[in-house]
Amino acid sequence: MKTAMFADIHGNLEAISTCLAHAHDLGAERFAFLGDLVGYGADPVAVLDLIESHARKGAVVVLGNHDAAALGQATDLHPHAQAAIVWTRGQLGASQRAFLQGLPLVVREQGMLFVHASAAAPEQWVYIASAAQADASMRAAGTSYVFCGHVHEPQLYFRGPSGRTVLFQPVPDVPIPAARQRQWLAIVGSAGQPRDRNSAACYAMFDSERERLTFYRVPYDHRAAAMKVRAAKLPERIALRLERGT
């Protein structure tokens, strides 16, 4: 089965809509949304309603730290992010809040684990910023594959034959053999707010039958998304990030 995975969507309707269409064209059979569905972007309601419609069809959806913050849970956010969360709370209706409140931190199925941050402590929102942190997440998961977001840049870690965890930088559109005999941790990148100086949205697709993992970059109308951010009077830094990919 081909599963398309999206993380850190951050209320960016233009980005997630374009990514979903791209994945559909490539034959995606299922979808997974790996947290931070809202925050920063100007379309939290439309994005949540879209994702909920996929959840009703069997999509995996997990909670992110910005989602938790939108529910009023204590989280450590940058002032710009906090300002966006305060605005987002005012946009959400009862149905969107109920959807977020029902989301799990972790989903496990068929040798895979889906989580927003680290499987070692999902509720602590630990960034996977080193091989040691990736190793801790994989060991806690106890599965062949861990799929996550939170970092906003696509990365892939795997445990080699020596038992050492290694970082591999994926190339867009190039399938990576990912045999289940090893352990893999894929950070799928941010659909809604990439931060690697490339404004194109990120997502990844896992073909469980062929054991192939492919990362994608998808150009979308980031200028329209930035204009919405400005129209909502959210911090200018957020709009600039969409335009610059930083």
C-alpha cells in the first residue's frame, strides 16, 4: 500500500491541497497527517475540515504541539508562534476543537509508528536533531519504521548492520530502498512551512509492498498563502517564511 505522509501543515490550505493532489496523481492509497495541523497559517478551519474528511476515510492523524497549544495546553512556543496560536483559537469552532481533542499522540500499525516528534517521549515534543535522538525514538518505537515531523526539514535515519544509527539526506523524487530488516526513522518535512531555503512543500510516500520510501518537493502558490497571513494581520515573519522557505 502506498501511504502519503504530511507533517507540519500549519493551517496552509494551498500547500496541503497541492500536496494531496500530487500524491493522488502518484497513486497514494492512504494518507497520514503527522501533527501540527494548525498554527502559523491563515486557514486553520478549512485545513482541519479537510483532514477530518480524510480521517473519516481511514487516514492516520496524530496531535502536534501547535495543535495542543490551540487547545490551550501549555507548550513552549516562540512569540510569533504564540501570537498565531492565540489568533487560531479564535477561529476554531466546536467541531474543530473536538476533532483536535480526539487525536492521539501516537498511532502504531503493521510495523509502523506515526508520531509528531519523538516516540521516546511524544508528549514532550522532542526535536530529532541528532543520530542519538533518532536512535532513542526508534528504540522506543520498537517498529521497523517511524514516521514523524516537527523538524520542518526532510531527513532520514536508519540503523545499519553495525547497529549504529546513520543520517541520510534524501533526494526528492528518488525512491529509497527501506527493507524492514533494518530500523528507519523518516522526518517527512513540512508541507506548510518548509525551513530549508526552499519554499516548495514537503511530503513523503511509503510503498509498504515494495519497501520503498520517496520524498517529494511540490511547488505551490506560497504567495497566496502569504497574502492570507498578512490579511489576517498575523506576524509578518510568518508570511516571509512562506515566501523564503526559511
